[in-house]
Amino acid sequence: MAQASGGFRLWSPEIPDGGRFEHRHVLNGFGCDGGNVSPALEWSGAPAGTKSFALTCYDPDAPTGSGWWHWVMFDIPASLAALPAGAGDPAGGKVPAGAVQTNTDFGKPGYGGPCPPPGHGPHRYVFTLHALKVEKLGVDPSATAALVGFNLHFNALATASFTVHYGR
């Protein structure tokens, strides 16, 4: 379980910090045949004044020069402290009411599991939860991950992260 300053923590009950994705979390596409199911996530210790959360999953090791955004969700209600497995599927009925999933580097909203190039070595996938001082981020649902990240930077009270690995 990774911990940020002040006791704000994010973890998955399915995958330990520093662990490896299970096949069911791996992308189904780009040469991978996984289940593409987003892992369950839990958090605690959000700072006072938190009005919403945003979640990102980013691969800094992708051979793009700018990494790869695998999941971006914002306007998650402050009353929540968990997302169930599969919440990254926009059509799966598990996205929290009011939350928005925006485009990833796969070109569509929702969770896109890991699928690094064969032989490229294990990649790091950093899940980060942002405790925000605003109820609504005010970003268009079609915004890029970079634009969402820009707005997160100016509205975050705290962040908590953990890292999962995957290679093929």
C-alpha cells in the first residue's frame, strides 16, 4: 500500500504496490488477449476540504517520448472511498454517478489495460488518486489526458499513488 504525505493512501485489494498485473487486467487488443478489467481500488485519509477525486493510470515507460495514459476519471464524488473492479468500463454500469472518464491514449474513454511492446521489458503503471478542492473539474469529457492533468495540478489538495508492473 503506497502512502502519500498526511496519511492519504491509495491501494488495490487485488494487486500489491510493486506487484504485477493479472491477466484479467491486461488489454484485449494491440496483440494482447487479456480481460481489460480495471482493478478494484480503495483509498483513505483524504485531506479536509476534499470535494471530489480524480484517478489516473499512466505508463512512464511507453516508447512514445511522453508516456501513455491508460485511464483518466474525474469528478468522482468525495463521499466515495473505493471503485469496484470493472469501474473503468464506460458501459459496465460501475462508473460512479457524476464521474467522467475521458479519452486515454487509446483514443477513447475508460480503462485500457497494459500491453507494452514485446521485449521492451516490464513497464511501470502508476495509479494516482488526486483529492481535489473542487466538486467538478470543469473539463470537457472529450479533453485529452494532458489537459485533465493540467487542471488537476491546479486543483489538487493531495495525491496518493501506487505502481504495478507488466511486461511481455
